[in-house]
Amino acid sequence: MAHLIKIEDYTSRYQHDIQRYLGQFSRLKKERWESMKREWIKANRSVAEETDEETLDDWLEGADRGFFTATLTRLKNLSGRNRDVNEETEEEKEEEFYKGKSLEEVKETFYENLFQAQLRWASASLLDESSLDPKYRYDQTLRYFLRQLPDNYMVFYYPVFSIGKTPLEMDIILLSPTSIYCVSVLNGDVNSVFESSSGRYWNEYVHKERRRRVNPVISLNRMSSVLRSLLQDTSLDMQLRRIVLSPESIIDNRSAGTKTEIVDKRNIDEWFEKRKRNPSPIKKNQLYAVDVLLQHALTNSFRRRDLFENYDVKVNEDYL
């Protein structure tokens, strides 16, 4: 699961210490899965006994090694004897929640909690926060990118950069260990066909109807130009790639140009699978590129309202 670094002009925990918080979230995620697995086994002993221990762990190691979420405020020590009444009541609620659920359902709960935690970390730091637009909690495109990409990818989701005194809104930027992807998402009707053009507009054909859509390559040209400008004074050797992605439609790319890669419903699964097969760890150049982009990204935030309400908890960096 990819790391969500920046959304629009929201504050982000990662802009303060990218390497530190990547490692911290990675550790906390693993702890959370161990906690959920333990509770599921406790509530479903008969099913758990038939489930191979390798099955419980391997999916997590293979799917992502990146982020973690905690919907609970702490992990529990199941010693048994020293639990007070409140702890027992809380554990009974947890056991009831997990009882009868399949392992796949637990995984989905884990991913959902993980996604919500990613939104929190990409819209709040320890001291400041930004007003997260509720639409992002239900943003299927964002969910898809984060879940389908491996954890050696980092995502800037419609960030705003400052070039001189001018704020520039971008589309989606992905950073892999070796490449930077400028991605323009072209959402169309299911099974519609886009006819590419070198002009300002593309045509979308839905049944017998034709609609005009702004050429997504225009946005990609601007994005790649901005990124080159931001990174020109660095010695980074990272390939800059341009992607038009249309998950539900087909793109006739005869006029899109050779510098732009087309990903549509015919090859989208293959494209993401290829990203997953890249086992390279996060690299120093990648982190440096992320840091440079964060330095030029605009941030609008305010002091956290809850900062002093529960100080002993809020200053704990494991708090999500």
C-alpha cells in the first residue's frame, strides 16, 4: 500500500521528517495487524485453528509493508489477571466485533482503518491541522492508487506548488524508487471510447453520443514542466514519466504522442501489477525528491484545536 504524502495544500506530518515518519508508520502498521489477528483468533478459535499461520501473515508482507492504522488508542496486554472492569468490557466489545467474521473481512477492516489513518497523517501534524474535505474519505480513485501501489511508492494527490508567487495546482504525482510519474486521470463512462487528439480537446464516445473533454496531455505537459523546474538544481537521476489513466474507458491513442503512456481498462491491471513486481526498497534519491517537492508545496493549516485538551496523549508521536 503506497504512502500518502500530500493532499492539495493540507499540512502533512511527512513534511517535518519524511524518513522518520515512514519508518514509524511502517512499525505501527505491523503492530496493528498483529493486534487484529490476535483478537480475530481469540473470537474465532475453531476457524483460526484451521487457518495456516503463514496465511495470516504472508498476505500482509506481500501486499504492502508501508502504513498502519490504529482505531484503538492503545494495544492491550492480554495478561488476564490484572485487567479491570473497563478493560474487560472493551475486550468483550472487540471479541463481539470479530466473532463470525472471515479473515478476508478482517483484512478489509484493516485496509479501511489504514486508509482513514493515512488521511489523518496527510492532513495533520503534531501541532497543526488542515480542514480535510470529506470527499476524500470516499474518494475511490485515491483508495485505488494507495491500495494497488506497493509501499515503495509515494503519492502527492493534487498538490499545490508555489512557483515564484504563483500557486499551481497539479494532478497526481507518484514517486517510485527510480521514476517520477505525472498522472492525469481521465474518468469516462463505463466502456466509453476516447479519441485522442493533439488539439485542445479529445472526444469521448458513449453509445452514439459524442462529448468533448479537455486534452489531459495539456495538464501533463504543465506538470512535467513544473517538476523539471523544481528539480533542475538537484543531481537527481530519476526518469520523469507521463501517464493518462482511464480506469473505466478505452483510449484510442493514435494522437496522444510517444512521450505519454496510456493506461486504460484494457491494461490497467497489468500496469499496477508491474509496479508491484518492482522489489526495490525506498531509495535516498527518492526521499530527496519527495523532500524537494514538499519544500515547494503550499500549506494552509491552523493550530490543532485539541492540542492542549489531552496534552499527554497528543504529544505522543504514536498517536494516530
